[in-house]
Amino acid sequence: MGKKLATSYGMDQKYLVINIGSASKKCGLYEGQRELCGVHMEKTSAGYISTVTVGDDRQDVQITEADYDDVGAYVVRLAGEKNIAKINNITKIGVRIVAPGVFFQEDKVIDDAYIAKLTEAQEMAPLHITPVLEELNKIKSWAGDVLLWGISDSAFYKDIPREAKLYGLPKELAEKYEIYRYGYHGISMSSVLSSVQKLQVNVPDRMIICHLGSGTSITALKNGQPVDTSMGFTPLEGVPMGSRVGNIDAAAVLYLLKKSGMDASTLESMLYTESGLLGLSGKTQFVKELIELEKAGDTLAGEALTVFARAIKKYIGAYSALLGGLDLLVFTATIGERSEYMRAKITTGLEYLNTKILVIPIDEMAEMAKRCV
């Protein structure tokens, strides 16, 4: 460990970055901030597929469940087969960490103490922390003494105004259990900001970024700094997402706990994995499939998309009021980038804002590589 920490990190150093999402996995090998090879893995109804990139070559390949389960080992093996690098050539392995708590609002070395804290936080955000802990166990089995680096997904929001962080809880309870708005998709936000800076001379004074994917969040920025965001203590809060409930009256959750027969663990799983667009439609969590179902006359699919778009529109309106107007509205992530239909559904009725709209692809992996450097 000491030898790796003492290394002078430069643009010729190699970094493996791993991003475990709620519905996909990405892993890339970088030299500085230049990608040498990488994969984007997804589970589909037809099995496991991966988009594999080596230099300028990109192709879709069928992969096994074992490949998906240990994405880092898959990329290290790929890099070895292509004579790009071996594990002993890699300086640092960076892993995206989505976890509530002040401890996780900074990038840190992943050691035994870090894993203990992550395990402690697992009950608060199981959908994101459980697969990361599983991945870390696999990485440790083949990574040797390569430094493991936790890249915080909430660090971007560390300095949002205190009034945006606070819930209406007794101060003592909030402090004791660190129940605050932490915000997530921070790596995505940093990536989008970098792109905006390249496209425009100055970052607009008043900007809203809509990260629309299986997880969705809306962030308001003033002069490039976040002032509020829709995700809160965990990534469960905000708009209804693919399978996450989003905003719900706390009393409704308590009522379900008392009346439904579900215990706390089962209810938690339902709120994370059986709600949102999946729960509303009763068929699928994927927007592309819901659009096809709506066109075929499925009223529940159409209703789910309307609820989704309306919730996003409400945040855009509220944040425009908070910012005192709006100079730029950005759409990013899978739905934000690919679905013109959903962008139109969301922005119809917002013409009064008279704002510029951009669609910006995110590159969280390059952003994570930058954070490793």
C-alpha cells in the first residue's frame, strides 16, 4: 500500500475505474484520462450483453453472468489479451461509491476501516451499497496490493446551502444519525459541467441539469455551484424512477408498514425495486419499452410516463423559482440523451422560461479517471 501511495501520479499512470450502477456496470482502463479499453455491461431479457471498446474499435458482445459479476477482472483480462496492461501495471483502482453519511462525502482510500463504514451504511442504501461491497470483495481477491480508491458520488454536493441540506427533523436526531440531504449523481454533474465549460466561454449563472436514467435526479446550480438537488439522504428520494418510488408521504410508508403485513426489510425492497415506473405500469421500468407500450394503446404505460414527466417538470419549475430564472436546461444520461419523446413531454409547457436547452452526453468514467489522477 505504502509503495502505491508514494507513486508520483502522472498522465502515464494507469487507472482502472469501476462504476456499479443500479441496472448496469461500467469499467475502463485509463492512462491518465485517456481510455485504453472499457466495457459497459447490462442485463437484458435476452441475457447479459456488453459494449466493449478497445481504442477506436467498439462492438457488442454476449457475456456470461460470471463476467458481469466480476467486471473488473473481465477488463483486466481483456487488457492482458490485447497487450495493453497487466494488473501489476495498474496504479490505482477507483470505485464509484453511493452512500449516505458525512464520511462518504470525500474521495478516500478503501481500507478495512472504509469497508466497515460502508457495511454499516448498507442498511440505508442497500440497492447501491450491497453490489459495491460484493464487487469490492471480488476486486480484493485479484488486485494484490493495488491501491483501492473510493470515488464519492455525493462529494459534489458537500457545500450546498445548509437550508437545502436540512429536513424538518429535531436537530438532535438529525445530528446523531447524520440525516441530511447528501445528493447523488455528483460524478455525472461534474462531467456535464466540464462539457458546458468546453461548449461555452462561461458557465451560465442559472442552470438546471436533469440526469434521467434508471436513477433520476434534478440539480439546480448557481454560477456552477449546486444549490439544491432532488435526491436526498439516499438515492430513493426525488422523482419516481425506474423501480424506485421517489417522493412519498412518510405517513404512507408508516401506514403500509402497519397494514400491509410487510416487515421493514420487505417494504424497503418494494420501495426500491418494485415501485416507480415499474410499479405504475405493472410491466416494465424501462422508458423505451413504456413508450412502445403507450403507442400500442397501453394506458397504464402512458400514465407512468406522464407521472414521470410531470414530476421532472415540477422540479424544473421549482428550481427556476429558486434560481430567480433559468439560463440553461441540460438533459443527460440514458433517457435524457436518447429519448426525444421524453424531452418533449417534459419541456412542453415550459416555454415561458425562454431558456436554452442542451443535450449533453455524460462521461462519468473519464471524470472518475480524473479523480484517480
